[in-house]
Amino acid sequence: MANHEEEMKARMLSGEFGDPIDMIAVNEAWAKILHDEAAKNPKKIYHEISGLWARDSGKVAYEGRTSEPISIPMGAKILCFNRDSDNEKAPELGLVWVEE
């Protein structure tokens, strides 16, 4: 990030963003730098929704509960992982949403 800070300082000193400095243009330049960096290093971040336990009755196949409020963005990928555990009380599945 230090290189980007130096780049932005040089761009401001060169007058690229006007005099006085147009902070909206500076913010847009920073947004482009950050967007380009994120595109180079895509990371997936997994957010836990709940563990899921099998249920034998009715229409419900698995059941779980959240431990905190959750907001899942529209279009987010939702995955359900198999969990292997020797603990009888551990959930059989893990439900997550993925931030890319």
C-alpha cells in the first residue's frame, strides 16, 4: 500500500486533481486503485450461517440456528459442507455464504 500512497501523493503534487485539489477525483482514483488490487488478488471469505443437524420427522430434512444477526447479500453463493466429527452432538452439515 505504501507504493500506492506515494503514487497518489505524486499525482496530487503534479496537479492532476486540480488546485485546489478535487477530493471527489482523488476518491475516484483511490477506488480504481483498490478495485484493481482486489481484482489481482481475489479472495473468498466464508461466513458461517449455521451448523445443520438431521431431522427424521415431517418435511424438514435439516435444522439449525444462527448465533447472531446475518445479512446475506443478493447474489451471494451459499454452500453446504459435509462435516466429519466423532462428536455425536456436532452438526452433520455446515451452511455458509461466500463473499468473493
